[in-house]
Amino acid sequence: MKSQIIGFHQDEFGDWVAELSCNHNQHVRHQPPFQLRPWVTSEQGRLQQLGVQLECRKCDGEPGYLRENRALVRRYYDELWNRWDLDLIPELLAPDFRFRASLGSMARGRSAIRDYVELIRAAFPDFHNHVESMLAEDNRVVARLQYTGTHRGKIFGIPPTGNYISYAGIAIFAIGGHQLVSGWVLGDRYELMRQIGAISEP
């Protein structure tokens, strides 16, 4: 099955990875001898590859519901969070959606998660969730993310600093009835707190 390249990121070892429209990833190397493709080393080269189709063997024989589950999580981040489209909450989230955030908050129900999103939006108006990879099994999806934004509002009792923040995280979702029923986010809170000045450098 072929899928389009929709983005790129570097993994934890600095290797370039292509993000595909099927929500799978592929390391960008020739096979064999597994040499780095020359175009990936420049931003212009990567931009020229957006929309190119790659063969995704991970999709072969994969149940359709797993692709649907990954697509649901992708919409949660790309549309609800990154576009601040809170009108999607009834469509994407179950009425009793349970959420545990890495920032110490817990929410239950659609109105509670709406309040949490607004809290983050007030502190980081340009907050962006970049989904780097996802794994789906049974009714669960695990997403690896990079969070970025600018500290423009008070959070944790810390007044706005104007600092740019960037930190990593993992989110674990359960899905039922074509909606998200729970989410547990484990972000690098220490790195976030350090970047907004809540923790002093040693």
C-alpha cells in the first residue's frame, strides 16, 4: 500500500524519519545499503519530497480499524488542538472522556477537557502538538509527540516570560465507538518547567 509523505522529523538518535499519510513512519534510507538519501539533509530537499508516495509495508494486512484509530488520534491533535477547533469535541471525544495530563491536571467529561484546552491556550496561544509516530494495537493508540509554543500567559503561578518552549511527550489513548474514551499524557514536565523559569538551573 502506498502512502504520501506528509512530514519529517529526527528520531532520538538523529536519524531522519518520513511521516506518512497512513500515520506510519519510515526511516529515510536506501535499502540496501541503508545509506542516507542525499535530499533529506537539507530543508529544501525535504520540502520537495512532501506529497511523494512511498510503499508502506506496515499497512499490508493491517486491520482497517487500526488505521481508523490512528487517524482519530491524528485529528484530535491536528484539528482540535493545533487549530483550537473545540467544536470537534462532541465528535471526537466520548461523553465521559477521561483525561490525565502531564501538567498535573485531570479532567472527566467534554466540558472539563474544553476547560483544560482553554487553559493551555491562554498560557501558550501558539501551542503546537507535532505527532512524530503512533503505534496502534487492539483499542489503544500510543503517540509520540513534540510540543512547542511561546509562554504568553500565567501557568503554574509563573507569569508570562515570552520564552519559547519545546519538550517531548507520550500520549496513550483508549478508543471505543469511534471516539476517544480516555487519554493519559506523559510529557517532559521538568524540561517545560525549566524553560519557563520555574526551576533554577543547577
